[in-house]
Amino acid sequence: MRFVKRSTRLLILLLLLAFFAQGMAHLRSASLTFDEGPHLATGYATLRTGDFRLQPVHIHPPLANMLSAVLLLLQDDLPDPRTIDGWDIASLSAVTDAVVWQYPHPERLALVGRLPILWLAVLLGALICRWARDLGGPRAGLLALTLFAFDPNSIAHGTLITTDMAATMLSVATLYAASRQVSEKARKQESEKAKRREGKDFVGWLGVGVLLGLALLAKVSSLMLVPVLGLVVAGYEGRRAKGKLHGSRLTQYILRLIPDAASLALPAMLVVWAGYGFEVGQVPGLPFPIPAATHVRIYQSLQEHYELGHPTFLLGQVSSHGWWWYFPVAFVLKTPLPVLLLALYAVVRTAYHVRRDILTHSSHALRSAHYVALLFPLLYAVTSLFSTVNIGYRHLLPLLPFLYIEVGLSGSRKYGVRKSTSPQDHPHWYALLPTPLLLTPLLLWLILGTLAVAPHYLAFFNELAGGPAGGYRYLVDSNLDWGQNLWQLREWMTEHDVTEVYYAHYSPARPQAYGIEVKFLPPDPRAVTFTPWQPAPGWYAIGATVLQGPYAPDLNSYAWFRNREPAARLGYALWLYEVAPSSPPAWAVLCAETGLSPEQVRANVGQATLRVIQPDCSSAEVYAKGTGLWIGTAAERPAAGTLELSLRAANGAESVRIERLEAAPSPASPYPVQTAGPLDFLGYDVTPHPESSEIVLRTYWQVKECPERPLSLMAHLVAADGTTLQVGDGMGFPIDQWQTGDIIVQRHRLPAPESEGYAFRLGGYWLDTMERWAIVNGEEYWLLENHN
């Protein structure tokens, strides 16, 4: 037995060391991410000045920020925040730029700022192991800890300077303390000692209240603990009443409830107030000062943030107010598949236990503690469906420890077994998963998959998404691309002898601090001139987030690159392209259905004098001299052209298609005819319409002079005896846009005749006089015969 205990402790230590080692690898390889700068700067400014003015702007309580920044106080080369331009107006961006982004040693900031978070994550792993072991024995604890230690999401966010890991750890600690309190009270409920202490149990909730206060100081989402703990206390005291709550029993219930609730709330509020230096201040909307006013203002700022929205990408779509299914999709795609499979079994097994306990009125102490571990993730998961700020998978981090614990319990033979039951009392599937034969390959799958993505843990996606390389199609931002690949960019540039790149990212970090020379692109305010449809030659480093649209000036700012394969993908998140010199277009055809203006087209290609042709794209194609662009929809696309780029709408559907036209197409049936009008006939194509019983006749014409009179092109469908069956005259290209040499392809749509043979009577005429143009043989039209 002693050997088993020692080996278990050794395994726990090794698993925690494995997590720590992977965390250090990520810590050292990832450049400071978008959110880390403000978190670190805010924490440093608060510690250095004792002033909380940046917290409402940052929309985060101070505890996690201050923990991350505490070692920065040992740095003597950081500026005093009070001397920074913008401090007086609480400019978070100005303070962050001066303290973090301009600092010449970003690796030093990353190390000292991330280490406290990593230690919190290690502590979280120990808590997960302990809670699972309490409920299901050593095997449950080891299994839960293994899942935590090799979950790439836990590793990634357990080493970043954010509030996520601190809030997760403190939430778990709070609920674990509550579960211990509940289980201890359940064990002693029937004892004489418990009866003597009746009414004094509130003392045990004081520690829970302190932890609750710390959790509230870590992140605003920790407020979710309040209703959960309220339900825990109310439920336990209600069960102690043993009967319907009315009369004297209701009075006794309330009398028991008040001290428990007070012992939770009072220390929590005191800790929160202490976290703000026992400040008393004004809050907008209240006529009197209140304690911890900054904390209340943070919640007000959060409400404003929810109302304004946050740019989010999901499955090709972009929205500022999210989707209810965002977090379910993120959970399915970013949680390792072995964990998902184990979790599925754990959910079924847990549901079985809950149903059995309800039917048997079980009050087992372990069950009481277990239900504390179930309440929070259930409530948190449900409320996440209503969130309009869908930032990333990291907002699901508070759920993961409870998921690991449930899986650990599902792999435990101890949990769920009663002395009064035998294995035959359980359904056949009950004992399937705990066997090492089934667990071992799943755990190996998890471990090998995590090691394969190292050290780019942040970019992890499971096999359902195509792995990390396919994740950009589904989710971006902190799920994939958070600005963490500047070290990899520097290394790549050195290896490939590239001295400067165009850099497109939403992070305000300064690549120069990493030894990288860049020309900034939008959305950075330092951006150089950029033409989205005709980018300048050179190397481009583009983050997957702006590539997909969020944070970019326009959803399609980088559509040109989306349609091309990158030369390299650094950490799966930063894409590199080499743009070769190319001839700019001499003209562009713009279809009205696109909703774009000629000015927008000229700005996107960087040519103020570009000729923009605007025909009726449903009936005509136009080709001018030289290389051109066709800008329309897929339904109107020309016969000749190669895809240059496609623009998409917010719902992910293609809205505009842009094709490059190097030369005008040749007619399938050349038939040159010279006319006395401004156009000469070149030939034709005849095809059945793919979606109707129509014939599409495409006639090819070349402009030899620019007329000043309205005109039309004749296309009559005639029977073998010369009888006119259908008329499809028209001209889809306004004459005021013509230039000599233009090729016009007019589409004539005609109902298909019932007869076997037919002919086309073609020509041109002036609309003002209906005079037909003569041709060289003196006729006013020509026939294209013997069509079937």
C-alpha cells in the first residue's frame, strides 16, 4: 500500500512537471499576444501608482493583472506610468505602448509576466487531481490530471498573461472548498457532534467566501459563482430540513440559511473591497459614493462592450454580436478528440448516476460533493449560449477542469459502486471504459497529438477541423492567431535572407522590438498605402485573423491573398506570401449587381485613371485592349478569364467575383462580316441554357468607330421556311462608353423552337430610324443556317 501511494505521488509529480515543461516551451516560443500587452501594462501601472484608473477601460478586475506584473517592479528600465502621455485621460493604448510594446526586451517581459500564470496553472492541475481523487480515488485523480497536463488548450492559456487561467483556478478552488464543506457536513449530519454544532456551520463557509472574493477580483465572469454557491447553500440547508418547508420548518431553514449566506457574502465583499484599496468612489448613475466603485464601473464598461459588439469569425461568417452556436462549435473543434470521446461516456455515466440518486433518494456524501462540481459547468455552459461576445475557446476554460474530473470519475471503479450493489445492478455499458485496454490508446492519442503541435499549442484544432492546419477555416482570433509568431517570423526572415516584409495584423505590437523590419498594413494606424486588388511586389506576413476579415478595415481587405496558397505558415497562424511584379490592369468591367462604384474599383487597384466599363452584365460582355478585370457575380461570369479573387459577404457566401482577362475570347464559330455600321461581326457561339429551355446565342462584334446614335443588334430565330419564330434583339453596352477596338459579346436568349431545324437572322440597326446596316454584299442581314 505504501508503494502504491508513493508511486501515485510520483506520477502526480511527473504529470505536473510535464505540464510545466510544456508550458515553459510555449512561454519561450510565443511572442507577446494581443491581450497580454494591456493586461501586463494595466497590472504594472496599478502596482506602480496604486491608481485603478485603467481598470474600467481594460474591463477587467486587477488581481490577475497585478500577479502577472509583480516581477516587473524589479525592472528599473520601465517608465513611470504617470509620466506617459495619455495617463491623465486613462489611455490604455498609450500606456501599453510605452510600457510593453516599445520595451526592447520582449522575451524578458514574457518570462516574468507569464511565470505567475504558469504557477497558477500548475496549482490548478493539483486541485483537479485532488478533487477527482477525493471523489473517485487515486485512479480518477491521475486520469483527470493526465487530461489537464496534455490538453493543448490548458497549456496554451496556462502560460499567457490574461485573466482566464487565474479565474479558472480560483473558481475551481472556490467550488472545491464548497464541495469539501458540503461533503463534511453530509458525513456528520447524523452524528451527535453535528447536532451540537447545528447553527454554527457558517464558520466553514468563511474560507469559501474569501476564495469567492479572490475569484471576483480575477475576472468578471467569476460572478457566475454567486448563483451556484447560493444554490449549493440553499439546497443543502433545504435537505437538512427533511420535509416540506412551511411553518416552523421554514423559519428554521431561513435561520440556518442566513449565517451561511452571510459567511459567504461578507468575506467575499470585503476581499473585493480590499482589492481596490478600500476605495470609496462615485459610479455613473448613482448619486452617492460606494465602496469598490471601480469594480462596479468595470461591469458598466462590460455592458457597453456587449452593446457595441466584438468582431468574430465563425465558419466563414463575420459578426459583431456572435451566434448562439459559436461556443459549441469551438468546443467540438478545439477540444482533443480523445477528450471528447471520454467526455461523451462521462456525461452518459454521470446522467445515469443522477437518475439513480433521484430514484433512490441518495444522500451519499460523495454525491453531495459531486453535484457541486456539476452545477457550475452546467450553468456556465448554458449562459455561454446567450453571450453576444464570442471571443474564443478560452472563455470555455472554466469548464475544462470539471470535464477532466468527470472523465476521471468515469474511469474510476470506486466511484458509483455501493456496498449494497453488485456489478449486475449496473447496465452492461457501465464497465466498458475504465479498462486500461481502452483508456491507454486514447491517452496515447491525446499525448502524441499534443506533442505533435508543440510548441504552437494555441493553434491546436482536432482532426474534425483538419488539425491545426485547417483551423483557420472555422475560427481565428485567440483560437489560432493572437500575434504569437513574431519570433518565428524573425527566424524565417533570417533563414531566407528577407530583410523586410509587409505586415498585416491586428495586434499593436512593434515587430521592431523583435528585430524585424516591417511596413505596416491595415488595420494598423501606421499602415503604408495598400491596394487590396493589386498589392505591391514583396514579401507579406499576414495573420490568419485579418486574412479572414475580423479587425481588417473591410471584410475583404485581404481577399487577394485568400485566393492564393502561402509560401509558408508560421505556427499555423502567420501566413507568408511572395507577390511578384505584375502588369496593372488597363481596364475593368464593373457589373451593377456588385454594388461597387468606379471610384472603389480604382482605389482598390491603385489607379486613379483606370477605365471602368459598366455594361449590362446580364446581356453583354466587353473586352478592351490589354489586360483587364471583370468584376461581377458568379452567375454573370464571362466566357474567358481566370479567378483573381472573390469577395464574400458577412454570411460567408461569395458576393463578388473578380477575374483577370488577358485577351478577348474567340468565337467558337468564326463568321466575319463587315457592316456599314460602327461594328463588324466576328462570329458566334450557340449553347442551350443550362437552367431553362432556352437557346443562348452569343454574337461577337468589334467597335470600329464610336457612334452618337442609339442602336441595337438583331437576332431573330427563324424556321427553315424563313418564318420568324422568336426575336432577341438588344445591346447591353452603352455607346457612350465605347472605344475603338472594344470587343462586344452580346447574349441573345431565345426560347428553343419545337422544330428540328432553324436559323438565325443577324444584323444591326439604328434605333432612331430602324434603318438596318448594310453589309458588303448589299444585304441588310445574314443567316446562320442548319442549327439543330
